[in-house]
Amino acid sequence: MKFLKILCVLFLIAGCSRNKIVEDLKIIESLGYDLEDNKIKGSAAFSVYYDIPAEAPVKLLTAESETTNGIFTMFTQQVPHPIEIGKTRTIVMGEPYAKEGIKDLMDTLVRDPIMGNNATVVISKQDAAEVLSLAMRYPPYHLSDVIEQNIKYGNTPRTNIHTVLNQYFGAGQDVYLPVLSIYESEKIMVDGLGIFKGNKLVMHLQDREAFLIKIIDDKNIRGTYEFISEQNEKVFLKVMHGKRKVSITNTHQKPTVNIKLDLFAFMKDYPKSFDLSKKKDVDKLSTKIEKELNTKIEKLLEEFKKEQVDPLGFGDLVRSEKRDWTQDSFNDQYPNLEFEIETKIHFLMTGVEG
């Protein structure tokens, strides 16, 4: 009995100790990087675990440095508690910073084992500091929750530090990252994808194009797609799940990438000229959507070839089939890469999710 009392006391002491540690840390939930006068301007949004009076609003930590790591030294000089980045979930780069090059940031991330692999790296159309400042008006980790929701249910492909580092340091592929933007002055939204060539941002894809990347490259085949028909009628498709197969043939002569997609979807809006209680009309509408997706996917892939970017890792696909593969040889081969795309739409229930 005496032993049990001592054990309970020890548990209580340990619990109090953990609470004390949390309160004595500046836990950074989001980091931001902007380019200002050829210097890196860093910002950090932190979680608040205690009450703050309304007259003392929470402000970002901000600092300027020549290097990414130098930012943390400046942060440390501003706060009375140690800075903890192990719980950081979002790293935001302003667009000018991303266009200038992300080599320094990638080198920092690959050398730093403290930050979790599930943290997400994103681009912002506005200054990263502006996005983080707005995010601090919301509950802790609001920004990462918005991104995760779009990855899980929306058109954003799965991405985190682990996948980004693989894309950046791996052979035969380029980086893609979600793009954030502020709308109505007070809301943060995911707004497509940014595509990199090497370490520099060169393309911005819209949300519909991000969906095309997701259904080809992501295991979680889910999202929405809408377009205007030839009769100027809206078609809205909600994909719930699917299967994909990406392979390559004829690697030693003229490589051809074969993309096969099976998509299971609800029809939310469709031309009134179709009666989906009739198999003939269902088949006709399926064919129309399949043709639309095949055309848009091929158009996007041709744009990638034109810009010499490879976010879907076709170079890595060729490399897996060729022992003598080099990045330079693939760069010469890439403009002549051909695509065969086959999409099959399976309607679940018209306009009903159950």
C-alpha cells in the first residue's frame, strides 16, 4: 500500500513536470521564408498554451539573415524560452523566395533530423509572413489542417518533407508543392501547385491541373473536376477512389509512357440532355468525360516537356528500365517522350453519395 502511494506521487510529479516544460518552450507550428533586399526574412508562428490579454495580441517572430540557419539564431535572441521546432507542421515560402531557389532550405531540411517528416512545405502567393500572421488569428495548427484537408479530400497531391526531399535529391524527377493564397483579406486557401525546375519555381498549376497530377501520382485518388461541355453546360465530377497504373515501354528507342486510370465517381452536375437512368446516355457521358480527361492530361504533360520539368518522375521511370541512364541523356530524350493515356469512368450513383 505504501509503495502504491509513492508510485502515485511520482506520477503526479512527472505530470506536473511535463506541463512545466511545455509552458517553458516556444513551440513553433509554422515557419515562413521570404526574400527581402537579397536577404532571407524568416517568420515563425507559435502555439499559445496560456491566456493572453486582448490588449497584448500575439505577434510573429521575425528575423533577417543571409542564411536559413541564421534565422533561428535571431529567433532565439528574441524570446525568453527555448525554441522547439520538432512540432513544426508547415514551412511556407513566399513566391519570390521560391523563384530565387530553394537549395539552402532543402540542404537545411535534409541535415536537420529534428523536424518531423510529416511537416508540409508550401508556397504562398503573398509574403509568407502575411500568411502566417493571418493563420495566428485561428486556433493552433489551422494552417496545417487546411492543407491536410485538401490533401485528404481535395485536389492536392500528398506531400511532406519526406516526399519533397526525395523529389529534390532523387534522380529523374522535379519538385511540386501546394500553393497558398489569401482571399477576402482574412481566409487562407490552397490554390493549385507550384512546379520546380531544379531548385527554382517555374510554373503555377491551377486547381484543376493539380487534380490531374493527383490522380496520376497519388495513392489517394480523390478530388473534384469540372469543365464546360461543347454545349456550354457544366459537368462536375467528384472522384471518390480509383486505381492507376503508370508504365513505360520501348525505353531503348522512343520511350512511351502508358497511363491507365480507373476512376469511381459521383456525377454532381451534368448536361440536361443526358438521362442517366438510361445506359446509352451513361455510356455517352462517360465517353465525353474520359475524352476530356485524356485530352487535358496530355496537354499538361506536353507543357511539362516544353518547360523541361518532370514533376511526375518519368525520368526515374526510364532510369528503372535502363542501366546506362543519365540525367543528361534523359533531358535530350524527354522532348520526344510519347504518352498513351487511357481513362475509364465508373459512375457510383448519380448525384447521391449515400
